[in-house]
Amino acid sequence: MREIQASLITEAVKDLVMDTEYNIPEDFIQSIKRSVEKEESPIGKEILNEILKNAEVASKEKVAYCQDTGYPVFFIEVGQEVHITGGNIKDAVNEGVRKATKEGYLRASLAFDPIFERKNTGDNTPALIYFDIVPGNKIKIKFAAKGGGSENQSKQTMLRPADGIEGIKNFVLKCIANAGPNACPPFTVGVGIGGTFDYSAVLAKKALFRHIGERHPDPKIAAFEKELLELANQLGVGPLGFGGTTTAVDVKIEVAPVHIASLPVAVNIQCHAARHKEIEI
Amino acid sequence: MSETKKIKTPLTEDIIENLRAGDRVLISGYVYTARDAAHKRMIEEYEKTGKLPFDIKGQIIYYVGPTPPRPGQVIGSAGPTTAYRMDKYTPKLLELGLKGTIGKGWRGEEVKEALKRYKAVYFAAYGGTAALLSKHIKSVETIAYEDLGPEAVRKLYFENFPVIVANDIYGGDVFEEGQKKFRKLKV
């Protein structure tokens, strides 16, 4: 058994959240730089350059890349040989988010009750945490600050198995076209196919953590990802929806076994504030 | 794309008539912030009392909920939020004299019609470039609904705040016109 102090998790989460809010991942920055060269619309080119400038300023001045500092979403893999001492892991993670929000000058963006009062919780907690128990004696923490604008344009559907590849393609592309300027493209598109109604959406979110250009290990799925990306960039949406050839920088698919009657498909749209990072303790 | 136009708030009908979808505009002067929760409360308050928390005649509302400022900053990151969420409330505010809104994304038909009817403009700012946009905001004062935190109504002073006219009084739509040029695939 390896003992890990809860306070250590809190500090690690605090640093992780602040780092993620100020510093957009390098693979995304590089993909935007490549897109500047290829973008055919002059205003699209200008916007991509503004995105790069914004990333630079946020990083240099340690300010939030976007005022929507997002819904804190965690995927945490806990090694089964880990014993957490001095508190429980959920509280430790939430305390880290709370501290990052205050000390990092992040916006409180969560409302406690979705239906009636919609009162702000004031500190960006409670975070959404998906736990997984894995072999080993480490804790891996993946964090995404998920903006509301792009989350609002995400969709799930239960297709018929007969709808097949064409049905999936149609649903994904419609979702991207409809998201348009509302969800701040260029997008990273996470697609979850299979599992159950709810799990397809979790898969779509998980897919967003993969690096830009990192293809699915299954060559058939990898080819489908590339095809969807190419088609997405023919929709004309362009940077921030003003028209252009850079609508998405990547489409990533995750799959799971599925009921013989079902074909669940979920599309999670990620805006250009592609904030996600991971650490290991 | 035309040359950049510089305008000052409050907006007059002459200024509005001169703006076309696609125009680059730099806005200076006072504007007010409001997003989802503040809109809901403003309209409820108006229905009860016939009053709004500020005189909106000729004014601009910027759809934004900024991050808190670091010491030394006027305001934290402050980019636009998605505008269609305010569509339910916008026609009423335009009827009451509001002349401009700033946000990102498409507006619904009811807002586009109201822009024509009441002579007002919807501007789009570059979504997600919040660290850059905040540099054009020179002062901040919370004037209503402080309990809403990031959603409170604030009075901001803009200096050459960069926007693009998204919907004008002539029915122009910058997103539709821009995307049409590059759309090779229709779904």
C-alpha cells in the first residue's frame, strides 16, 4: 500500500486547474499555427492569429484564457494499491478547485440548482468527477475546464443499427454545422459511439483528452476520424463561424460494446479554449 | 470587409443606419453588462415596476460575465458569451430603446426582426479571446444585482473595443454571408 495525503491531492489539483486555465495545450497551439497557413478566409486567418495572441497573453500574464473558466470535469484513475490519508479524495479535489478559483482569479460559473433559483455556488464546486479503479499505486488526474458555450451545442442520439456509418456521419456533421459561431470554432470534436445512452456521452468527453492528430488505434476508426475531419472543414463554418476552411482541428472517436438493438452516438463540441491537462501522483 | 468605423456610445439612429453587417467597428464610451440571470431579473423587475436598473435608451449591452481582476487589473478576462440565450428578452429591451448588443453567435429570427423594427444593431466580438478584449475596458462599476456575482450588471468604459457588425437593420447577417462563401458541403 502506498499512502498519499489528501492535502497533496488538493495542492496538485489547485496547480493543475490554474495551469490549465492559463496555458492552452501546445499540441492545440501548433495545430492553430498550421491552420493559419491553410485558412482561405482573410478574416478567418486574422481570427486564428488573435487566438494565438490571446493564448500568449493569457500564459504570460497568468490570466484566464477565456472568461468562461468552465465546468471542472475530472477523470481520475486511482491505483488499487493507493491508500488516501487525512481526508477523502472527493473533498480533496473540490478543495483544490475552490483554492484555484480564489487564488487563480477564476470565474465562479456553476449554479447549484438548475431549475429554480440557479444560485451561483460561488467557488466552481462541486466538480464533476469520474473515478476509475486501476492496477498500480499511482493516481492519474485528468482535468478539463469545459466551457458552457460549446457544451450547449453538444448532442446525443440513439440511432438504429441500420443507420450505420452514414447515420453517424450525418448526425456528427449536422451537430458541427449547427454549433457554428455559437460554440467558438475551431472545434475539437469528441464522438462517443456505443455503450449506453449515458456512456456514449462520457466517451465523447473522454475523447477530447487525446492529443490533436493522435488517431484511434483501430485503423478503421482512425480512417473514419480523418474522413469526418475533412468533411467538417467543408461545412464553411470557419474560425468563430465567420466563414472559412478551419472549422475543426480534429475529430476523435471513442467506442464501446453496444446492445444489439442500439447505436448510441454522442458529440461533445470543444471550443478553441481547449483546456485539458493531466498529472500523475 | 470595409474600413474600420469608430463609434461612441450612446448610439443614435444616424450611427445605426451607417452600420452594415461585416463592418469592423471600434466602440468607445460606456456600455452595460448583462447575461442570463440579469436579463431574467431585469425583465421581471420591469414587468412589476416599469423600471430598469439603468436608462437603456441609446445604450449597448455587452453579454459578458468576466473573471475577477488580479490586483492591478481593471477587469479580469472578459470575452462575449453566446447571444441567443438572451433572445427571449432582447426584443422587449430593443422596444424600450436599447440600440446595441454585443455577443457571439447567431441571433434568432425574432431578434433579427426586432433589430429592423426598432433600428438597432447586434455586434459580434471574437469569442474566447477574453484576455485580449479585457485590455479595451478601462473602468468597471457594478450598478445592480451584485448578488449575481459574475452575472451582476456592470457599467464598463470601452476604449476602441473591437467588434464586427453581425446583424444590421437591413437584414444582413455576417455569419450566414461569410459561411456561404466557403460551404462546399450542406448537411
